[in-house]
Amino acid sequence: MRNNIDERWLGFTALFSTGLIMASFGVLIRWLDTELSAVQQIGLRYALALMLAVLWVLWSRPAYRTKGVNGFLLLGYSFAFPLGVIFFTYAVVSTKIAVAVFALYGASLLVAQAGGILVFGERLTRHRMGVLLLCFVGLVCFVAPAWGENSIGWGFFRCGGGIMRWMREFFRKYLTGLINHRVLVLIQLLGGLVITAIIMLMASAPIMISISWTTWGVALVFGALILVASYLPLIGFRHFDLGLGAVVLASELAFAPLFAILFFSEYPTLTECAAGVLILAAVIWASRPENAV
């Protein structure tokens, strides 16, 4: 029993840390947007993240053996994450960070609950329903003050990012334990670079770019954070269920406005502050075992 609690806490900590890291992504995207187009910055940060992942894999020399892995699921895993990042990037540069992040999680949470119940046999208990209700009330409060800003034109990118994010977590939970985590991270980042290269060719975006050393530094930090944020959920979803894990990742919603305040003086409204408190309460509730509720 003690081991189960420790493993669950490990899973929660990994997912919560991922949410904190990803809360900074909106700020980093805005910084890179001053010198790079959306597709250029995606390509640059993926290339840097992949470079770091290759060095990590070469240094650690993990086992490459798989255990009856479905090739189509592995292919879906490699492309779901980069497609989600692309959708989210276009959403962030087109609207307020809070609105883009809301749509990302709104779609992700809905599909994650259905997937967790139908695919992984997770139960829809009173504990889970209470956590979800609290989280969704927070989501509604979070987006209400900014709703309607380009909501139609860019809605596809916002919701598409959420659906792709859930697909990524589904593949992660399925593949964890079957393939070494570091190899999974490498496959994911390689898929991201391939997708980005295709989009750059289709858009005739220039590959050779001239940017400042500051932008190079931001891109390198971004690449390192992508690497960490790709690895931690593999640990998290191995020890935490999919539905509640999606709620824990929503901790990003509470932290994203704090980064926006610090770096862009983009202050949340009182309603958005209340939303952050509600979401954090839902995250804390999700961290508790059901028999402790």
C-alpha cells in the first residue's frame, strides 16, 4: 500500500512539474515571435531539443528493444505532439495567452476523460466527478473575460491543440513500459522536426535565418524545456491515471498568467485569479487517493 502511494505521488509530481514548465511556453513563444515566424520558431526549438535528446541518448545508451509495440500507435505518438505544438503556437501568437491555453485544456480534458474510461477502464467515481466539476468551473471563469477575441477565426487551432495533446497523452500511457522513455522522447522530437520541415517547405519559409544571440539563448532554453516536458509525463502517466492526470497538467493554467504578468505586464482579471485558485484546488484534490476523500 505504501509503495502504491509513493508511486502515485511520483506520478503526480512529474505531471505537476510538467504543468509548471509548460506554463512558461506562452512567454517563450512570444519572445521568439519578435524575430521568427511561427513555423521558423517551431523548427528551431525542435531542432535544438532533438540535438539535446540525441546527446542524452548517446550518453545514457538505453535499450532500444520493444515488446510487441503497434507500429501505427508509435507513428501516431511521434506526430501527435508536434501537431499539438503547432496548433498551440498559432493560437498564442493570435490571441491572449489565457484564451489559447483555455481552449487547449478544455478540449483535452473532455477527450481525456472519455479515453481514460473507455480505453484504460478508469472509473467515473464521485471523486473524479468532483475534481472535473471544480476544474471546469475554473476553466469557464478563466476564459470568460477574454472570450470573443478572434474566437472564430482561430478556434480550430486552439481546440485542435487540445485534441492533439490528449492523443499524445494516450499514446504515452500506452507506450510507457514498452519502450525506453528516452527513446520515446527522441522519437517524439524527431517526428516534430519532420512535421515542421514539411510545413516549412509547403510555406516556402526560409531555413537560413539571422537572429540575435539573445534569441538563440531563448530558443536553446525552450528546446531544453521541451525535452524535460516530453520526459516527465512518461513518468507521470505510468503512475497516475489518464483522466485525473489531465487535470494535474491543467496546473499550467494557474501558472501561465503569472509568467504573463512577470514578462509582459499582462494582468489577469479578478475572475481569472479566482479561476486559477479553483484549478489549483482541483489539482490538489486530484492528487489525493480516493479512499482519503
